[in-house]
Amino acid sequence: MSFVVPAPGPPDGRPSVPVPVPPGGHPLKVDPARLQGGTLPASTTPVPTPGHLPVVDETSAGGLVVEPHLGGPRAAVILRRNRAGRLEMCLPKGHLEGRETPAEAAVREIHEETGIIGTVRTTLGVIDYWFSGEDRRVHKVVHHFLLRAEGGELTVEGDPDHEAEDARWVPLDELPDRLAYPNEQRLAAAALQVLNRTPDLVE
């Protein structure tokens, strides 16, 4: 669950509003009635940050790489440890590098963290949230895509940061209950809706 804390009046003229405390970020705003052509709107509203720390914007990308399977489509996910040392199931993602687009970064990050090569089929949505470091307050925006698995082998050996401890194929219809973060659960549910309407996206 995301909580909010009151934001003191910042010195740079930003308005004072509640600021979400991660993990989880703002709720992913997806209206199933607006799904058309297998695409979801990216619609979260950035929230100004409090305090006296400098503000840094970061952009990442990732998503669900899906392959057809006899029991229904399944997606490659990773397992990594949170700050408390517990393993969490999450979607592969990471920072954009150089002049990459979010879609290009999603393909690269998913390949690095899961070993699976995918092609982007549609946009799923955008999650944004805030967190604080020792010397900065970070506004993080993560673009998520639905990808079709084209090849590769499931492994975490290519993860340059060695954050992923394992990668697994998980039935897509189980992901809304098994992913660690509510926003990623909603993305998985949205992907199911898209594929129910247009299954050929990953076939």
C-alpha cells in the first residue's frame, strides 16, 4: 500500500501536496473501457517533492515479455531481494542508456535480466513514484511494454548489476497475485485484458 506524507513548502516554489512513499508509487491509472487496439494509456501525474534535497528525474523501462504456452501465455519475471532481504517477484526493468528510447531500453533490459529476446508489441502503461537518497529526492518514471518472446534462454547471467537472483516463466494469469508490487500486479492484469482481446500479439 502506498502512503502519503504532508509536504512542507519547498523553497523552489513548487506547490505543497502529499507525496507518495515508495515502494509502489502512485496507482497505475488504467481504464479498461478505454482499451482499444490492445493499447493502454500511460497516465500518472507527477507529484512535486518536499524538503530541501535537490530533485532528480530518472527514467527506466521494462515490462512483460510473453510467450505462448499450452497452458496459456507465460511471462519471464525476475526474483530479487528487497532491502529487508526478502526475495520479491518483479518485472525486469532498468535505466535508459545514452540516446535509447524507452522501448529500446525495455528490450535491452529484459534481455539482460532474463536472457529472453523480445520485440515490443504494445505499450502497457507508466508508473511513477518518489524516493529519497542521502543527497537527493528522486522522481522515477518507468515505462512498461508488452513484448513477444522471440528467442534466448532464461538466465540471469547477463544482468550487469547482478540484482536478479533468478528468472522464471510464470503463467500470465497468475502474475496479478504473485508480483510483489501492486502497480506491477495491475500491469499484469492489463496485459491479460490486452491479450484476451488480441491474442495474436504474442502468438
